[in-house]
Amino acid sequence: MELAYYSDYAVRLVNSEEPTRGTDTLTSVEAVRELFGAGAQGARRATDSDVTRLRSVRARLRAVFEAASEGDEVRAVDLLNALLMEFPVSPQVSGHEFRDEDGRPKWHMHIADHAVNAGASYTATACMGLAVHLTEYGVDRLGICQASPCRNAYLDTSTNRSRRYCSDRCATRANVAAYRARKRRESQEATRPEDGSGDNGRTAEAAQDSSATADR
């Protein structure tokens, strides 16, 4: 299994909360297990304490994505390095999951699970995956959705580094909002008087009437 694959662990954890909407799905042991995915060994060790542990890590990982999205690459790397030092990994060569056409193992790097608890295991995996993704593809590949009020984290895998939204749904919503705003501006400009009529014209007419009354 490629180590970069684990970067999705970081995205899933960050997006378990949507601060601007006031929603949080990381509220139970079952939610922790769902983060790991079905059948994951670390999920079986999850306890109530891991909910609190992962919530703390979640805020720190969101800060990594936010710094990257704002173009502050050094801060993003520093924040991620701090997590890597606190939650180290034990890599090992593995071949038990994949085999070639001749039945021989496809050797690859795997993260061994020697963490003291499920929360630490998940964090170490998520941070290592994110670090591999960052160094392989660039810090600018980490982003925060620009469709308000979403603000979900995402990994940009586009060929031209142009992604701005976490999903097609958010991209569509943002495009529709931009289109409607543009149409409103065009409508306002189309109805704006260009010959001195309108409010300014009425004000001038009122001034002339007042002057005529005073002359009588």
C-alpha cells in the first residue's frame, strides 16, 4: 500500500467537523471506528478517550490545511512536522496484500501499528500520509474549500493545480452563486440612468420648482 494513500486519513478526520455549520460527527467510539474504515485493526482498540484525542488532533490538522490554502507553506510544514514528532510511525516492508501475476508479493512500504492507543495510531498514519503527499506533490496541493460555508479540507489531484472546492457539489453551488451575483450586477447597471434622469434629475427639478416659488 502506497504511503500517500494514508493522506486521506487526514482529510477524513478534518472533515468530521464543519465549524461554520456547527456540525461534528466525531462524537462516539463508533465514529472513531468509521474513520479507520471497515476491518481496520486500529478500530478495534478505539475507546471513548480516543474521541477527545482525535478532536484535538483534528484542530491541528485543519490548521495545516488552512496555512497551505493561504499560501503559507513554511507554517504548514512546521505544523505538520510538530505532529510527526509527537506521533512517530514505524514503517516496514510488506507484501501480504498484493501479488503479481506470478503470485509473488509486491513489496511496498506499510505503516506498522505500534501506537499505545487507537487515537495515536490514527494520527500517526494520517500525518505520515499527509507528509508523503505534501513532499511528493507540493504544499499547494492541500486546500480548504472556497464554497461558503463549507470549508472542508481536500487534496488537489488536478493536473493543473486549479482545484478550489472539495467536491463537484460545492463547485456547482459556488458557480451558480457567482452567476446569480453577476446577473444582479448587470441588471443594476442596465437600469442605472445615464441622462441625468432618476433621483438626480428629480432633485434638480425640485430645486427649480423651489426657486420659481421663491421668485413669485
